[in-house]
Amino acid sequence: MKYSEIKKVVVIGIGGRGAYYIVKFLNLLDIVVEGYDLKESERTKEIESWGVKINYRNPQPGEIFDCDFFIYTNDLLKELQEQIKEDNSDKEGLELGKFYKQIIKDFESGNMNESEIKAFKDSNIAPLFDIDTSKMRYIAITGTDGKTTTCTMIYHMLKDNGFKPALITTVAAYIGEEEIATGLHTTTPSSQELYDLLKRIETEQCTHVIIEATSHGLEQGRLAGLKFDTVGYTNITSEHLDYHGNWDSYCNAKALLIKDHLKDGGLVVLNKDDKSFEILSKLSNNVLTYSILQVADFEGKDIEELKNGINFELRNKEETFPITLPILGKYNVSNFLCSVAVCEKENITIEKMKDSIISFKTVKGRMEILKKEPYTVIVDYAHTSNAVENALKSARLMVKDDGKLIHVFGCAGRRDFYKRPEMGRISNELSDITILTAEDPRLENLEDINDQIEKGWREGKNKKGKLYRFDYMDKNVEVRRDAIKEGLELAKGNDVVIITGKAHEESLCFGQIEYPWNDIEESKKLIA
């Protein structure tokens, strides 16, 4: 991109965290910037202090920008995005994350002049290029489901075997024994947040750092500058297609972890049971595989799900190891196999890993049991079709005798509309009672979201199932609290109540406001 030819840029969503660094970069190049945002914040105040004009509203239909280029955030309603692009069809526009990635690409490929390189560095837009990745072993895990659990298993087994690892996931960050919260609705942290964490981790003289990498983080260049010794993949199912467009684009975003972030000679760990295997396995000559269905370097066989864990045999080459996982969910066998392949590269024997995993504790909000008697209450983060199906299958095994499975959940607003009917159908067929409620409706009408879920529920095979709905938005978090309360009041001895979708997260989003909320703590209060 020839920044010298750009005179003025309009940024819609200028108060966002990612936009801040882009505006700073453009401002340092003396490019005029004008912005739109719905509300004033400390960030917008600082941007205005640079001489940037901000309109505190969204662009109006038919509004034509006076600029050479415009940037828009993906948080805008799709209809508004299309309206803006149609009204300004004579100008070039890019989604904010893609523009961010373009700047980084220009820097990496040497397409910047001296003043642009100086602006790149002075704006702090991608500080991870200054990280020396030879000081520690760098490990990254990506995938649709199971990333956090796999990362945490690796962290646990490294720590249990004498190393000093650090961990950065969507739930929290750990530096040694210190836990650091990673914020509301966090995916991969920003480059700037990662830089600060990694410098702290260096200071603490950690031996390893394990990072959970998301498709958004990879696509938007939040890991730009980092190179990993080992990368692992859990699975790639249909998720985040509202952002990526289709599965192929989503898979390509995940593949960037190998293409852009693997050290020369680095190891790739792949799930042979996942359809992404055929694509990802062609990207590296140094691959280890795992599977619960076919021949692989690490195989999980004779899997037995129990009410308090899982027993199975781990087969590696000519050896077989009896393994006990002290957590729920058959899918965690695959997560463990992935972590075993990663840790073997760190010279930990399978025998030692087998002993270490016995003391592993359930990750916060991952099939976490809050109550066992007289009925069981479970909270799980499952928010994809695949994850919900696996969670309900595992929860079903805990239902006693003639008990019922009660499922409380919702679907997020402005995210992956296509999965709503599918999740409704799955809930119908695997649970006895479904209770629909809010899961971050954002700017969508909650009734509309639940109508779409119910449509799939009605098409399910379980014609004896019962459906309850909690749809009001005027009391924000009360709608989810009341739904959980209903599930607990309906529960009798032998029943299992499973609450999915939010788990460890610390807020519920209605409109553009994040209201304090945590499924685990709120459920505990209602149980008490």
C-alpha cells in the first residue's frame, strides 16, 4: 500500500482498541483522520487531542465520506457495513483487522520507506517484533474447541515435571503461580497486551510460554513478530463464519499459525480425525499426529467415560499406557493426546505425563461441576454446535435412572446466525428440557435469536422434550439469572442441569453495554 498517496482516512469505530494504534500510525504519517464512534471514552479523548475529528454517531444512510480511504470495524451491523460500502463505492475500504494486517505485511516485506518504518515503530502497532523468542520455548495451540484445556494440560504437565512455564489463554494468564485476569470476552490479547505479558514472563525467567491462538488474532496480526517452536491444532469446525465467510477462509486463518509463526524446523501437532488434517499436513515436513479413530503417532483406544473421569489406553509406537483423566468429556482424550505430543518434544516421557495428569483440575467453566446431590449442576463454555453436542453427551452419562437432562443456553447476537437452529436441534435431541435465554444478544432482538433456535428445536427428533423461553431484554442480566433459576427449580433427584455458553466470562452484552455477569458465580448463588 502506498501511504504517501493517502491524504485522508475515515475510521468507523475509531474508539476501538485496534483502531487506536492504526490512527496513531496514520497520524504520525501526517495523514488526516476523521472518525465515527457511538460514545466518548478515554481513548477517543486522546485521539481527539491529536487533532482528529470524531463524530459521535454512526454514518447515516447516503452519507458520502470526504476521504481517499475508509476503515470499518467488523462490530458494525452487517447491514450498516454494506450500506457504507455502497454509499462510498468509488472509494477503497477495508475492515479494520485486515487493514492492520496489511500494515504489518508491508513492514515485513520491506515495502515501507524510512518515515513509514519510523511511524510503524513509534506507533507501537506491532511490538512483538522486538521479542527475542530464543529466551524461552514458545508453544501455541489453536482450533475451534478445546484450546484452553489443551494449553492448560501442557502447562500443568510442564510445571509438574520441573519446568517453570507461563500460560496465556482466554480464561486467564499464569506467570509461575501468579494468576492474571485477561479481561472481558478476551480472545487472543492485543499485540501490546501480549508484549507486556511476555516481558513480565521473561523477567520471571520462565522456561516456556504456552499461548492460546484464535483465528481472529491470527487473521488480524495480533501475533505478528512471534515465532513458535511447536504449534498444535485441536479441530476446525464451522465457527466464526460471520467474520471469515466460509470454512475454507476460517481454516486458512488458522493455517497462518504454521505459515507465518512457526520457527524453521518447528514441530506441528495435528488431529488426524479432523477434516483440516489434509490441508494442514501439507504445510510442514515436521508433523506429529494424534487420533482416537485411526492410526497415528499417538492413539487413544478403548475409551471408557465414567461419572468422574475417563479411562483409556494411549498407544505410542509399540507401547501402551493406561491413562486416567480426572475430568469429564470424551473429547478431552483428544485434547490430552495433543498435549502429550507437544510435551514429548520437551523431553517429558509418557510415563511421567501419565502420572502428572492424575492431579489435573478442570479448567474454570469447562464441564465444571457445581453441585452433585440430590441433582447435578454443570457449567460449560460450549458455544459451538460441536462443543454443545459433546458437552450434552457427557452430561447425559451423569443422569441417574429415570432422571432428566436440563439444558440452559442461548446464542450470541451478531455472530454465526447459521448455527442457531442446529444448536436448537442438538439440545432437543440430547436433553429432556431446553431453557432458552440470553448469551450476549448485543444489538439483536433476543426474541428473534430464540425464534431461530426454537425453529431447529422443533425439527428435532425428541417430540417429548419441553421448551422454556426467557426473552425479555429490559432487565438485562436478569433474563439469564431467571432462566438458570428455572432450570434449578425444575430439577429433581437424579437430574442433571447443564448451563452452557458463558462459563468463566465476566460480562453479558446487551446493546453495546457489557453488564457484569459470571455463570459460575451466579449459579452458585442460586444453588445456595
